[in-house]
Amino acid sequence: MNFPVEFGQINQDVTTDRTKTNIVQITIKVSSDSSRDYTTNIYTTSTRFLINGKNTQIFVDRDLKNIHKIIESATENNTEALLKNLNVKMAEQLTKPLQARLVDTFNKATRDG
């Protein structure tokens, strides 16, 4: 995901099943200054997510509004084509960090190996 600089520091972690082929959870930790604001746990097998931490209101006030804008723009006319567009946009945004992580892992393995 592409996060603006003003979001602070973003750390992501991906958890796979025991076969290491399916992603079951994505954890995103958002921190500003020296404190952790909130953590988002996305459970891919149940399409649910959990927001927790000291400053979860930041997610509601800032991040959720941006997510809602993306959904609104993709579903303006409530047509099936726009819903498919929304799915594509969301899939692209969710896979970007995973692709970057795979490239980083590959580069580290080839460099260290």
C-alpha cells in the first residue's frame, strides 16, 4: 500500500498458513512520533479486520474516510462494472506491499545466499 508520509511510520507483517502458500492475516502498525497509534489486523480467510490501540480514532477520522472515498468513487452509479473496478483497485492496493515484500525477500536471499 502506498501510505502518505504524514501517516507516520507504517510497519506491515504478513502471516501465512502452515503451507506458506496462503496469506491468512495482514497486520499493519501505524505509529507517529514515538507512540504507536493503532494496529489493524486483516483476516483474509474471513474478510474481517480488527482495529486496536491507543489512538484508534485516527483510523476512524482519517483512514476510514479515505477508504470510503475509494469505495464511493468506484460505486458512484451502482453498476456491476464499477463494483468490479472497486475490487480491482482494492486488490491492487492490497497486493502492492506483498509484492514488495517478496522482492525484498528474494533480493536478500540472493545477496546472502
